[in-house]
Amino acid sequence: METNRQKKVANIFQQELSEIFRKEAGEHFPGTLITVTSVWVSSDLSVSKVYLSIFPTKDKMEIIEKIKEKAPYFRLLIAKTAAKDMRTTPELLFYLDTSLDDIEKIEKALRGEGNNPKL
């Protein structure tokens, strides 16, 4: 169960990272919309798991790998802005949130647009 402190830190990180990606996406990832869908912070506040939704859907894996490579840079940016709220900044681990893709696949299957196996 998450503590109030974990929830507060996760909320701060989600807001800060959303703003960072809004500003940085045009420079580092032109034509890409990156959304921070959720953030989970460990109980000892040493690790943050950040789930990202990336649009358009092509090259998602390349983009998420570039973001993972730049994790120390993003951590530094958060440390500067969230310094008043935290003594140390948790390590950032980025993951691709595929829930929207999964929903789209289910909707297509329900409409009969997917691959229909022959009976």
C-alpha cells in the first residue's frame, strides 16, 4: 500500500516529467507526443517507475530506449525543480505504457477488423 509521501512524490514527478517532456520532445523527439501516464515510487523513495505513452505508434521502442539513455539528464532536471520537496531524487526507470494500444486492439477485434481466423 502506498503511503501519502509516496503518492505526493509520484504526483510531483508526474507533473514535472510531463512538463519536461512537453518542452524537450520537440527538440529531442520531433513530431512525437510523449505522455506520462503514471508514476510509481518505491517505499524507500529510491526508485521511480515512470510509464510513458508515445504517439505516433511507430518507432516507440527506439524512442523509449533514447529516453532510458537520457534518464540521468531527466533526473537532474527534476532534482533542480523538486529540490524544495526532496533531499535526494529517486532513480528514474522508464517503461512503455501499452494500455492504449491494447484497448485499440480489443476495439478492432470487437468490430471485426482484426485478423479473423477461418473456422
